[in-house]
Amino acid sequence: MAALYAFAAGLVFGLGLLVSGLADPARVLGFLDLAGLWNPTLAFVMGGAVLATSVGYAFLRRRTHSLSGEPLRWPQATRIDGRLAGGSLAFGVGWGVAGFCPGPALVAAAAGIGEAAVFVAAMIAGMLIYSVIERARRRASDAATPRA
Amino acid sequence: MNVDWSAFTPGAGTAGGLLIGAGAVLLMLGAGRIAGISGILGGLLTPERGGSWRLAFLLGLCAAPWMFRAFSELPAITVDASTPRLIVAGLLVGLGTRYGSGCTSGHGVCGLSRGSRRSIAATAIFMAAGFATVYVLRHVVGA
């Protein structure tokens, strides 16, 4: 059941990316280019998305479980540290280099845009590199911790 | 500041934004999860954290352009970046969103809507980095 809702949610989300223009890197770069010919549309996309989500989430706060019976998993992390800052900085630079962030890139690749598929392949490679580094680091710290 | 009025579409932007929000709310209502694309994809790449809901959400996302095409012509998607540039950008976005625990959707849409200070900080940083990168690339080095 959860998968069915998730499919529908992904579909609506993806249609939103297309309707809003966020799936088009040229428009995204037009928004990020404050010193050039600026396109403010993306501010309206973010405004609409945050408005709908905050109203919906406010109602969902009263529930403990989803319609499929899974508990509602709200993020628990609150720490603002170097990892969060460094990661967000790298992401922002990458976003500015090509105009793609993860959602729109997947939608554009699925639409058959070859350049988007190249970006998605590199993005997945980046995520896999993260997984390998983090697994190695965890193993190293496990080995360094003396067992009682 | 010069505004590109010919490309300014606040109506479609707001409507699309509301749809994005509806998708995020539907994922929490139906499956109890935050709609963060990088986290959903990243979790799928980490076998122990996999889940059919992740795959289903991404399939729905990828079905969107096909559904859209059934009713009207797909809006223009213009990519000017060269292949090396796309690869550098993809690697940065992949690594950055995993270390930063989120992207435009998880931090920018869902996090801001929850009033999370952590997501507000992340969003401020990646937005500033995006503005600065485009400024440097277009107006300083001219690439």
C-alpha cells in the first residue's frame, strides 16, 4: 500500500516540476543569475511548494500513522555542523554549474534528455562514492573502538 | 537589476509549486515519509536502507513526463552545459546532497515547511552557493 501512495506522490511531484519550469536548467540558471537577465519565477515555485507543504504538514501533525499504516517519520536531526554546511555548499556549487538538482534531473532524464542522463549517472556515482567513504570510515572507527 | 519578463511565468510557477507541495504531502500522508529526492535515491543505493516505497516514488517521478506528454506537449528542457561540466556538476550534487543530508526538495521544500532550523541553514547555504557559482561562471570567468 505504501508503494502505491509513493508512486502517486512521485507522479504529482514530477508533474509539478514540469508545470513549474523547474525541470528546465535554462530557467533555473536564469533564476540563479542575479547579475544577468534575472527570471524570478523560481521564487514563486518555492513559495507555492512551501505554502502547500506547510499547510498539509500542519494537518498531518495530528496523525501518528500514514494511510498505509506506517508511522509518520519526521526527521529528528537538528544539528547544524560542518558536514551539513560543507555538503550543502558542494551541492549549491554543482547546482550552479549545470542548473540541475536531483528531482528535475531525474524527470528530464526520464523525458529522454541525454544531457540529464549524463548528469544523473555522475550524481549516482557521487552518491556511491559517499557510501564507500562512509562505510570505510565506519569500519575504521569500529576497529579503533576497544571491545569490552 | 534586469528582469527577464519574457521568461517570467509566476502563474505556472505557483501552480507547479503547489503540485510539488501536494506530492510531498501525499508521500507523508500515504507512506509516512519526507519527500527528499536525494535521500530517497541515496537510500536506494544503500541496500540495508532500501524500501519498495523509494523505488515506487522514483518510478512515479519518472512517469511524470510520459503522463504529461499524453495530454500536452512537454515544456522545453534546455541544457547548455558540456559533458565534462555535467559530470563535475553531477558528482558535486551527488556527494554534496549526501553529506548535507538533502537537496532542494528535502531541505528546501519539506524542511522549510517544517520550520527546521537545520534545513533553513542548509537551504541558505546551497542557494548562496548557487547564486555565487553562476555569478562567477557567467560574469567573472565567462564560461
